Amino acid sequence: MANTDGNNRSVLFTNQKGPNNNVFLLSDNDTIYWVDMGLSTISRAKRDQTWREDVVTNGIGRVEGIAVDWIAGNIYWTDQGFDVIEVARLNGSFRYVVISQGLDKPRAITVHPEKGRYLFWTEWGQYPRIERSRLDGSQRVVLVNVSISWPNGISIDYEVTNTEGLLYWCDARTDKIERINLETGDNREVVLANNNMDMFSVSVFESYIYWSDRSEPPSYSVSPVLLQMRFVHRQRL
């Protein structure tokens, strides 16, 4: 863990059995959610380390992404082992499969519980793409399916006020970060392009976009036990 400027670094948890693709901080109650791919579990803990528990401990293949609906109190995840998207309450109860048909290596996932109550995810399979549905899996549509190869990370700009909303993603093969209108899929534009990067994840916060690059020397990392990233970059939107 560290401040957004990289200072005050500290390791939160050290007994992870495997690498982790996703960490989500629910700021309302200061709780961190993460996936341990070695133990095949989804866990949560207070940021001050006073409390911790496993919320999903069975029936997991290879979880590639998690996202929290902070309004309804649900956690969503993509499982590339079983090619499904699942949801459960934040404590792991009332678990069920949201989408099970037509998935091929689902990877990153994010939610917008306010605007449209939307669920977004990326796919790495034979036909790479970005899709959207309602949080219950209904009204499923493809937003991007051309000029896309390995969409690793996905993020929403929740702060934008002058448009319908923006959806960002990074592609590890095209070496680009792009964005579209999350309602219509229109107005696609490249935010960043660099042939010397291996983009692993992306996140938008306030007026900055952050991304991780696995191709650089490990000169900076944020809690490497939890995050698979070597260098964290940021750029103004």
C-alpha cells in the first residue's frame, strides 16, 4: 500500500500463496477485497489490518478480475477457468452466476452501479472484445470488437460530468490505452500509445489515469505481494 504519490509504502498482507490480479478498496468502510490465485479464494480485510476473512473459498477456477458494487453491496468476478461471471454479497452469501453463455476467457471487470447499473468486462478469447450488460446480466451488448487483442485492464471515469461517461481499457498487444462513451460505444479515441510497454492494468481517478507496465525494471511497486505490477505511471486525462 502507498499514497497516490508513491510515498508511505507498506505491505498489508504477506501470507498470500499466489499472485493477485485485482485489489479493490471499498472506501465507505475502508475494506480491501482481493483474489489469491494460489489459494483460489476471494478475501477481504480492513486496511488497518484489524480484521480479515475469506468470502469465497470454493468453486473458483481462475479469477481474473473483481469489482464491487458499493451501492447494492455485491462483489462481481470473472472466472476464466469456468468461463463465467459470478456475483455474491460482500460476505460471499447469495452467490450465483450472472453470465455463463458466450464467454471466452473473460478477464477484467468493472461496474457502474449509478449510471445505468452497468457491468463491463473484457474478453481475451478467439474474438477479443469489450461487453456491457445490466448488473443482473440482461441487455448484453458488445461495445468494442475491432482493433482489440489483449484487453488487460478496464476502468470507468466516475467523475466525468459533461458526457454520458467514459470507459477506459489498456491492451497489452496493441500497447494502447483507449476510451469510449460507455453508453453508446462511440467516440473511440487513443489516450496513450507506446510500443515499449506491456500494459497490465489501468485505473482512472479524478484528473489522472494510472497504469501498470510489466516491461520495465522493477523500480517501483505497490505492495508486490498483492499486485502484479512493476511500475505505476500516471498521466493527466
